[in-house]
Amino acid sequence: MIPDGIRDIIDFSNGHGGIFFIYCEEPFIRKIFKKEISEIEGLTEQPYFYDLSENKNALPDALAMSKELGFFGASRVIVVDGCENGDAATIDKVVENIDKTVESNYLVLIFSEMDKRRKSTSVISSNSKFFHIPEADKKYKERFIRNRVGTLTIPDDIISNMLDSKTISLMEINSEIEKLLIFADMKDVGELSYQDCENIISWSEESKIYDVPALLAIGDKSSAISKYREFIRSDSEQKIIPVLIALFFNHFKTVMEILGSDQSDYSIKQIVARNRAFYLKSSALRKILLNTKKKNVISALRKLSEIELTLKGGEGTCTSNINIDVEQFMVTFF
């Protein structure tokens, strides 16, 4: 059974820590677990996060930290993702230290896969603090979908279509739901028709539509336009253009809100989260804010409205002129 959250399997409030092993193949659940840990309240020290796929010393460093008392003897929470990338010697070292950490510290090791041929895997999997998170079944996915759409009403047939696709991961489902939510927000509606959803949802290359604003956000216009042209050549422009316009609206709405805020890290994170502009990384966003003026954002929003009106005037068809307008928009306003 998949837990509702990380705190269903680890109690971070009782001071009885140690080394916890989480084996979870689903990327989205691993992402949610880390997010929940980052939001734990009442910690003297903020949780520490490492990724073994990015830093080969992550596991030894984290293990060393788990043996040290935190400030004023407070609990430490240390998370290492990507532990499947650890070599046998490194994992064996962890196994040797299972009972040697400071009791009040929590060292959470996350694996996306485990090599059953290793002796350490047998030791870890028999440990009382080992948790194997199973693959999401149909019942869990349905609950996940309904929780994610919240108050937005979408047809049951659309949910059924998602559930019938056995190869679709929670990460992909979440990406599609994000597109529906953004589209509904931009249209200011609380319900989407079957056709609305069909025009937005896709499980193929179009599901990578977020790549376009993500590339634009880091200043890579050439790659963004190339990606956009790939979508157009794939005969999926009737799905792509309306969703892309909604994403662009959301992007500049987010930037406008941040420009009008105190621009503290806390405010920026709140605005980005509220607007679901998750592709906006802090480093890229700071650069955008330095080079953006409110009047330019207003001009961008006005131009998007013109493109959308043209699209509606053509009864939803995407002509070459609209395609050119979208490309010129990307060049001009990003």
C-alpha cells in the first residue's frame, strides 16, 4: 500500500531517528516525499538534501553528518536521493553504520532501484526501517487524479482514459493535470468539457510542451523554437497552440506578480507555487526579473490576447500566420 505521505512511515517528531531506507520506483512519489520533508515544521536546522547522482561524496558526507549532534542537540534530517548510484563499498559502509548514528538524527536514503545480487540489499531489505513503496495501482491513481484536479470538474471518461493507460506514470499524469489546471485558470472556468480535455491532454511528444517555456526561461530561444517547430510538424498544433498560449499567459502573469511583490525568496516561491510555474528555477527567474519591466509584461499579455483572438476567429484552426506570430512572440518577449 502506498502511504499518503512520508510522515505515514517516518515520525520526525518523536526523536527516535536512525537510518531509514526507502525503495520507490515512482519519481513523483519520491519528489512528493522530499517536498514534505522540506516543509517539516519545528526543526532547529533546515533539512539537508543530497543527490548521489550529482555528488559522489553525498552518501559519505551525509553519513558523517548523521553522527554529529545538531545545533543545541537538535534533531537533524538528512536526505540522500539517487542511492542506487552508490557503489558496493559505499553502500556496505552505510550498512556497517546502521546503529551508529546519533539517535535523534534522521538519515533518509532513497533508492529508485536495488540490486538484489548485493549482500547489502538483503541486509537493508530485512531492516525494520526499510520501506518498499509499491507501484501505483489503478485505485491509487484515481484517488491521485481526483485530489490533484481539486474543485475543477473534468469528465469521468477522461479520468477513465488516464486509468486505462497502464504505462502512464504518476509524473506524466501530474503533468497532464497541470496543463488542464493552467488552461482552466486562464479561461476562468471551473469545468472542462471532454473536447477541451482531449485538445489538451496527450501522452506522446506533446506532453513535453513544458519544455518550450522552460527553455525560454533560461534564454535558450533557439532550442525553444526548434522544439516548437517539432510539435507543429507532428500535426499536433491544434493541441499545442492553445495550451502554449495558456502557458505563456501564466508565465507573464507570474512574472507580473513577482515584480509587484517584495521579491523576497519566500514571496517568489509562494507566487511560483500558486501559479504552478514549476519550470521557473530561481537562478533563471532572478535573471528574468533583472531584465524585465512591467510595461514589457503588459505588452506581452496584450500580444497574447491578440493571438488568442485570431485563433478563435479561425474556429480553433492554426494557420501558418498564427504559427509565425507565436515564433515572433517568443523572440520578442523572452
